[in-house]
Amino acid sequence: MPDAPKAVLETLLKQLGFDVAVEEHTIDDGLVLDVKTDDPGRLIGRQGQTLADLQYLLNRMLFQGDDSVPKVTVDVGGYRTQAREALVRKAKETAEKVRRWGDVIELEPLNSYDRRVVHTAIKDDPDVETHSVEVEGTTKKAILFRPKRA
């Protein structure tokens, strides 16, 4: 691997004028780079959009040089960790409603990272299944929760 993901991210953020420290953690499906900075809001952006864009850009840069590089998740000040926990809680609460009432429930449109978190949280549920569906008139996708078919 020509450049370590941590070094690429540090260089990118330094070029953008951020003073950061980056910690690297290995997880099951890749790598987490946790960015520590005095100004996390600028890197997170509105509803995490800047953070999502930064993660996308970093992964594109890394895969361009070597497609065997593990997928990198970028977190700033624990934002993604907290957002992931809240999303998992919401997914489990929605699954419980589907189990209790037997109704189909649609979550609001989510980005691909968040949809993956929801699908993963519910994948082992014996009574509920999830499916991504396109939202008519947009390029976004939402998740449908419904009882598993026998």
C-alpha cells in the first residue's frame, strides 16, 4: 500500500487548513479514522454531510491507488458513533412496531452508509425484514420494514 489511509487523511485535512490529530482503529469490515480537532462542526457539517463527503473523497483516493485497501470510516469527535447508535436504536424500535402491529413502516430517505447500518442492525431479526426502495421523483432511497414472509 503506497500511502496509509491515516497519512492520506492527515495530509488532506492539513492542506484544507485544519489542525487535527487522527487515531486509527481496526473494525470487522475495515478501518475507522477518528479525527480530533478544536473545530469539529466545520468537519461534520449540516447533518453530517461534510463528514460523509470527506469519507467518500478519502475512500475514492485510496481505492484509486490500490483497490485492496479496506473501507475507511471517518469519524469526528465521536459524531458517527453517536449517530450510528441512535440509528440502530431507531431501527430496533421500528422493528418492534412492525412485530407488534404487523404493519409495513417506511423510514425517511437515508444515505447509503446509514441504510447499511439499519440493514445490518436488523439482519438477524427472525420476524422482520428490510428493503431499500427508491423514493419516487428523487435519487434517494428509503428503507421499508415489514414482517418476514413464511
